[in-house]
Amino acid sequence: MVKLTERERILRTYRHQEVDRIPMLDKPWNGTKKRWYDEGMPKGMDWEDYFGFDRIIRIVPNNAPFYEQKVLETTDRYRIETTQWGATKKFFNELDSTPECLDFYYSTPERWEEAKQKMLVYQDKRIPWDFLKENYPKWKAEGRFLQLTVWFGFDITHAHMVGTENMLMGMIEEPEWVTDMFDTYLKTSLDLCQRILDAGYEFDGIFWYDDMGYKGSPFFSPNTYRELLKPYHKKAVDWAHERGMVTELHSCGYIEPLLADVVETGVEMLNPLEIKAGMDPQKLKKLYGDKLAFHGGINAQLWDDIDKVKAEMERIIPMMKEGGGYVFASDHSIPNSVSLQNMKEIAELAHKLGTF
């Protein structure tokens, strides 16, 4: 088969069609990239070009309430600041560290009304117009796959605005508040995406983050998903399909109990198939491979042991690519324990196993 462009390769994978090789799409940590440069990857070279990976261009419209961002405290080790979503977080100076959530201003239905009114107001800064104008012609000429990131759902709301405990309690005790947040997030995000399309920019798909599980369990029952969140996932999928775009859901954690309902929304691709949380890519392929394409599923905890990760790739990739619909990646992202040499060998094997 002739060599495909990235856009052609990825779109055909969504549709379970024949490709020259499986797409390879992943995300290394900042510390990982620094390590690779320190170990000999040419300075200034994109890691995708060095290892022969594909890339996706994502545009993320900003539907935040624009809460005042202030630095409250700084030390040699961290800084504490407020975010545009009303959260107070401690950001550590170490590369690849996870911020600590300290407080959430918009944590009640009453304060949510403040945020809601601000989110509904359009401002030009919500869309990176200059960035689009400068780069879009180049992306199209290079055959890039272009996605719009839709900012809505359980994960985005609890992690950025109201806090996990407040969100989970709200799903039980105040479901109208929770669904109003889902609705407003989705409405404002899709409105911004539509403005981009109306300006003449063409996109291939939408993508959204909605981590619905942790180790061994979803955050909520299938019935709760069905009643509160599924309708908004379906609205997002329907919106994209009406405009000729494909759809991808990123959901970390163990979400297998929710997948029968997720599939009913019409979403085409699932990422990242988190092994350490309990997901089984081969089982999912057997259950849903005729309806879903899969992106990920190679245990990131093995990537620093080249023999173990190669064995895992040889076990997983041949079955996952059968019949199309598979994108090679780790089961979340590439940690900074992965050396340049290991990554070279992983990339070489992925190309070998993924070529048709």
C-alpha cells in the first residue's frame, strides 16, 4: 500500500479501514523529552520526527469563567495560585509534578451561578485566532489530522472547578446542579468550536477528556453515568457527526462497566486503555472491536524495562491491529524513566509490528 499522510492514516483507523501501518500517537512528559535531549536527541528536533511517530494538532477553545488568577505564595519548592477556574492550587517546581488542590471557589450551586454567567459571555481571547491564522495553512499542506478539544464532562468539572468530593456528592444529592454544569460546559465549548468552523477552518474530529475511573472501579455506577453524563457525551458525538467529524474519548481508570453505554453514544475511539487501573485491551477488542477503535493500551510502567515492554507489544499489537482500528501508544503517557535507547527500540518495534 502507498504511504499515507498522517490525516489519511488516522481517519482510516477511526473507520477500521486498511492503512499502511498503525498510527503511533503518544505524549512524553516534559522531563522525558529533557532526558532524551540530554541523552543525544538533536536539540530543537521534534520527538515525533526523531522516532517516526504521527502527531495530532489540537485546538482547545477556552470556556473558563476567568476567575482572577493570583499568586498567593512562592517558595523555592512551590507556588500557590488561583486558576481561571476558581481553584487554589499548589504547583511544585519539579518537572512532571502534579499540583495539589487546596480549595475550590465555585464549589456550591450558588457560586456556580456566578461562574455560569461568566462562561456564557463570549470574548475573543477564548479562541487562539492568531495561532490558527498563522499555522492552519501549514497544517493542511502537511496533511495533519486536526482536532477540536471539547471542554466538558465529569473529569473537567470536578478537577478544575468544584473538587472531587463536592462533585460526587452533588451527583447523589443535587443532580440538577451537576447536569446544569455539564450542559453549560458543553454548550459554551461547542459554541466556541462552531465559531472556529464558521470562520472557515476545517477540522477532522473532536476529542474530550473525561476520566471516569480509578484503579479497579469507575467513580460512579453505570446507572449514574446513564442518567447524568451519557446524554451530554451523546450530544457532543452527535454535534461532531452532523459536521462530518470523528470523535475520541480520553478516559483514564477502569471504565469497563460503563463501556456498553459509552458505545451507545456513537463515539468512535477510546483512549488510553489504562492497564494499571485494570483495563484489558484484548478483552475490549473482543467485546467492542467492531464498534470502537482503540488508542493506547501498552503498559507505561514497563517502558523502562526493554525486554518486558517488547514482550507486551508483541502480545498486544498483533491482535489489536487485526481488522483495523488501533493506534499505538502507552496506556497514558511516556514517563521520564524511559531512556532514549529504550524509546528508539520501542519505536522500531512498533513500526515493525504495526506495518501491514
